[in-house]
Amino acid sequence: MTICVDVLATPGELEGEDLSGAFVVVVDVVRATTTLLAGLEAGARRAHAVESVEDALDLRRSIGEDDVVLCGERGGRRIEGFDLGNSPLEFDPESVAGKILVCTTTNGTRTLSRCEGADGLWLGCFRNRAALVERFAKALRGGLGGGPSSRLLIACAGKEGRLGLDDHLCAGLIVEGLAAAVPEARLSDGARSARAAAKEIGMPSAAFLATTAAGEALVEIGLKADLEYCAELDVSRSVPRLEAGGFSLSERT
Amino acid sequence: MTICVDVLATPGELEGEDLSGAFVVVVDVVRATTTLLAGLEAGARRAHAVESVEDALDLRRSIGEDDVVLCGERGGRRIEGFDLGNSPLEFDPESVAGKILVCTTTNGTRTLSRCEGADGLWLGCFRNRAALVERFAKALRGGLGGGPSSRLLIACAGKEGRLGLDDHLCAGLIVEGLAAAVPEARLSDGARSARAAAKEIGMPSAAFLATTAAGEALVEIGLKADLEYCAELDVSRSVPRLEAGGFSLSERT
């Protein structure tokens, strides 16, 4: 059994990548994966990530307007006509409990859509880093997907096609945890680079996030408060998994 | 004057990137940029990097067969009908002095072709790392290209669209040198990630290169000896620059 842990630092690396047989964690710390996790923890039944505003409106129509909370951003701000933006702080039980989230963002949901061919797809961020490490440390040894090899790929959403230091650090911290728990795992060049960067950078903080391209853009539009929430490490036990088109907390570690 | 140092960890990040006004260093440690540097230092007049075998044959025809040395690889091996492969050890004065190199490789020359819109284009590798740092430390302060901003972009060729740890380490070591020499330079997320990884990984060695995806592929086809040459740090004073379609040593530091 070959166990491989891989990191894609940029969404462009997904092109031509065969995801069948792979389990994938998408990371968009600031903010899509952090926010979808917040929405599910606030009681949303499931969360759909779609690429465009049109797709979001179509999906709301087919699910039924009363059940859906439309959320997401363009340029960091709530989309006109949408119920919520992309700030995790907006997702409280009053707004989303029992509802189905339909979300579109600039970077995160696009990367999520590109990964739908994977054997399994999860949402990752700083908040559920330790929970993900535990979930996959066990599973990697048992053989993900039941095949002869066991491959976990961490796909960073980045920022407009470019590497995002927030996501790269998060991926590196996940690799660090997995490499410690499963020392026989083979790390790809991308995984080694992310882990090395994480070892040097250390733990996340809101101040650190504010210096990254994604964090800086948020601060510029007055959403600095989100960064405190996004920077909290290992505070959630939830590992949202894609099932039947939507992410849910069916797998709570 | 804003001074910015940027790293693209993967070639896909070049898509949609506006290179006008930017100075670009392409890094393909194993082996295109190392090999082209070797060829120029062995006395080749200039070196053309082209994307395909057909382009290489066309260019040889238009330059004239007697003046050209065709070189490059597919699958790491010399292309049928070509004079040389892509091993830097093949490029001695006997083979290339006074000649024009026309080269095509799997990753490096493709990335070079995509960067031709830059205001200036150079070849980077471990061997000329310090020479590049010196050349750009001066120039960044003076304003590259004479505009109001000064931007140096280090583009890693990677391996088949993916991040290559060899190139990422080299980019990080260039950033480390520049950040020390020009502390006011603003580092992009990509530059910070590469620098952090380089600080953790340390100096290159043939043994380190043999553990990367690119190095491993070379070892598999019996070309391990190339890695010693590729891993040597700061041993060259040459900074090959693109002029009139070909790289030459017109700029020797």
C-alpha cells in the first residue's frame, strides 16, 4: 500500500489532474471553506458550492425558495439579491438553521466545483485542521477508497489563480500533522514545500492573515473582524463532506 | 517607488498575468535553465528556447544548419535527430563554442516561451543565484524598466504543471538574497511562501535533488550525475538575458 499526501498550491494545478481514486480537501481559509463550515455548524442542513450567480439562482429555484439561503461574494462583498455575504460571522442559527446554503465565491467555490470528480471531497480550514488530520490519519492507513494506493490531495483555492499564503500555510499544517501521524506517508514536492513553509511561518493569527493578499483585500473593505475567526486553529471537530451534491456534517469526528 | 518581488510556484499562474513592466527570471533547475547556462558558458553565442520539436527544426532551417546545435529532451532523453540532450555535462566547448543553441524541453522552454512578453527575461538556477541577486538588488532600487513601480517576478517551471520543489527552493533562495539586500521590497504571498520553505529546507545538494519529482525522474533514467552539477550554488557569475529572441551572456556581472 502506497500512502501519498499531496498539496496543490494553486488551482491551475488541478488541470489535467486525475482525481479518481483520490480523496481531496479543499482549503480556502479566507473565507469560503471557513464560512461554509460556520454555516453547517450553525445548523444548516447542507451547503452547495456553485461557480456562478446564475447557477446559484437556478439551484435555489429547483430546491425551493423557502429552504434556501443564498450566500457568497464578488469582490469580497455580498452579491445583490443574496441573503448573506461570505463572512462567517453572519452565519448564526437564526439565519441558517435547518436551511440549505447555496454559495458562490470568487475562488473557493470554483476550486470546489473542479474537484467534484474526486472519490471524496471535504472542506478544510484552520478551524478544523486537527479534526481533518485525525480523520485522515486513520483512513490513510486503512486505504482510502479501498484501492491499492491511498492518496490524499489538499487543494488550495488561492487568490485569482495565484498562490495564497493563508491557504498554503493551512495545507502545510495539515501535512505536518499527517506526516507525524503517518510517518510512512510519501509526501509530494507540493506537500513538502507547504510543510516547510508552515514550519518556518508557524501558527496562524489574525495579524498574519492581514498581511496575506486575501486578508489585505478584506481589511481594505472593512471586514478585518473576519480574520480573527478565520485564524482560530483546531477549534472545530467538524469535517464537512460532499454527499449528493452538498456538504454536510454527516461525518463528525 | 514600489518595489515588488514575486514568485510563481507553478506555470499555470502565468495565465492572465500581465508581464509588461515586469522583469522575469525563469527557474528550471533540473534542468533547462541550468543546461542553457552551461551551454552559454561553454561558448555558445546564444540560446533559443522553443516549445516544440517542430519549432526547433524550423528555427534551425531559418538560421542555417551549420550554425545550430539542436538540443533538448522529451521524457528526459535526447530527442531523435538532435545533436545533444538536456544534460549540462554534454555542453563542452567542443560541442557548442561559437554555435547557436536551439533547445526544447518538457517544462522549462515552455515556461520561457510564455514569459516572452516581459520587459526583461533571464535564466535562473542554483549556479547563478548570487549573481542574479546582485544584478537585481541594484536594479530594483533604480526602477526596473524605468516605470513608477519596480517588479521582479521569479517564474518556476515546475514539473508537468505541478510545483517542483527544486525550482521552489531556488526561487526562495533568490528571494532570501533580495529581501536581505533590498529590505524595503514588498514580497508577494508566493515570494513569502518560497522564502519560508527555503529557510526551512536550507542549501541544495545532489542528495536533496534526488528526492524531488524532477530529480527522481532523472535518477530513474540513469542521469543521476547531472544532479551534482545542478545542485552547485553560487558558482557562476553569468546572468543570461533574452535579446532578439535568444539568450546570451551580454550581461556578465
